Amino acid sequence: MIVLIKPSGKKKNYLVTIAIGKKYFDVWKKFCYPTWSIYCKKNNLGLIVIDKYLIDKSHKNFKKATWHKWLIGSSLLNQNIKVDNVCSIDSDFLINPFSPNIFYKYNENKFGLVSKRKQLPYFSRENTLKRISFFRNRYYSSSYPLDSAIFISLKDLYSYHKFKVQNDEACSGLIIFNVKKHSKMMKKWFHLYDKNTKSITGDGDQTHTNYHILKTKKVQWLDYRFQALWQLEMANFYPFLYQKEFANKKNISSCIEASMLNNYFLHFAGSWGEAQMYKYRNIFIRNLKIYEKLNKYYSKKVSGKPKGVIKPK
């Protein structure tokens, strides 16, 4: 566990990510850390990286790294690190450093989540998923199915895992929780499942995390912009990037930067080609001053007074 930045405010709030192994740590440090560090310092937040498994591999309940987010709170308490609230965030995020503080107005009695089903800023969730399936099938692999579990209903999703059906689903790549109030509970959840636990996504935690958190009925739903999903953004607004002839560094970087202007945190979830597109150095950083000036302009009052007819030169 590496504490990279300590919070400077009264509240000890941290972003905590898991990047186990040199390969994953180096990728995160190279491509994501630059904007994360600016964001944390601007909002007086701390930053911690989990670089080792939080339970021994020989333990009967050991599971892949994504499950270890359930152990973050108890590990912080065991190491006597002063933390109030944690935003557990996957290592494949880019952050707009001028975004609002994600902990602002956070209710410490609840878990903070971002829905991947409801209140999406798209005209149709189903059509967005159809665009993803169609473009992957056409440009990535003809074996990619046009009808698959990507369209699964909430009822079928939870029933598949023999869980009571919940009324929503979040992407588990971002969770806010209070260390004192939620850590013991989350650790208990972790040890309900052994190393052979499987899910519809293979050996991931997504549905299990949703079931246990939503079952508490203590969820604070956050703005989608705190976990905009790049696969949805790309399918809706930048579908030409699926084509090899257009998927060059310049185009990819420009589209990601455009998306980050409209969102706060951009998550490159998944294992298909679009999930790797954040791996270009200095995305957003290269035009930081321009975006900083734009952000200040957003807060400036305008009068709307006529200035006469203005035409381009």
C-alpha cells in the first residue's frame, strides 16, 4: 500500500486504486496519475495505490484483484492510516482535474455508486448497446455476437447468480464508502465467497458487489459524469474510432479529450479494443491551460449586452 498524496483538508478523504504488479502499476502511473494527482491536490484529497494483494493467495477465499476493493477499508484500519471516506476507483480511469470534488455532499451513511443502467445521458440504452455490438462485430471480430448478455435484464442478471433481484446496477469500478461504517461489512461480504466463485463475467465481482450494496438500501446515486463509460461514449459520439484507418493517436486523443470536457471521470472498462485507448501519454495534460481557462470562464457571469454585428475576419 503506497500513500502517494496525503489530504490537506479537515476530512481525510482518499482516492484508492488497486494496481498489483509492476505492469499494472507502471501503466497507471504513466497514463492516469498525471490528471489524478492534479485533481487530488486541487480538492485536498489523498491518493493511495494498493500494489499488493490484501489477502494471501493461499487463503481459501482468495480471489482476483477486483474483489480486493472489499478489503480496502479493513486494511486501512489495520495499518492505522487516518481515513474518513474512500473512493475506490479502478486503475483504468482518466480524470478531468477541474471536476467537482466527488466527496462534496457525500452522505457517509450510504455507499456512493454510479448507475450503468438508469439516467444515462443517451437517447436509448438499448440502441447504445446495439451500436457497440454492431461496430465490434463489423470492425473488431465477426464472431462478436449481436445478441448476448450485454443486453441482459436486471431480473435475469440477478437470477443468474441466484440473488434477489435489485432495481438497478452500478459499474463497480467506482464506489464511495465510509471506512468506519462500512469496512467491517465489506470484509464480511468478501469472505462469503471462496476462490472458486464464478459469475456471468467469469471471475469478476460486478454482480456480487451490486447485490450486497444495493441490498442495504443505503445507496447515494452519483452523477453519471463521475463514471462516464468510454465504450458508451465512443459508440454514441465517435464510432469512426472502431475503424483502423481512423483509430490513430491524434484522433483517439482528441476524442477522449472532447469526452472529458463533458464528463468528470472517464472509465475505460472492459477488455475490447476501446478499453485500451487511454494509453497515450499526456491526454488532457497537453492542453491543460486551455481547459483551465475554459473552466474559469464557465463560472464567469455574462451580461448578454449587444456588441454590435460581429463577423469573422
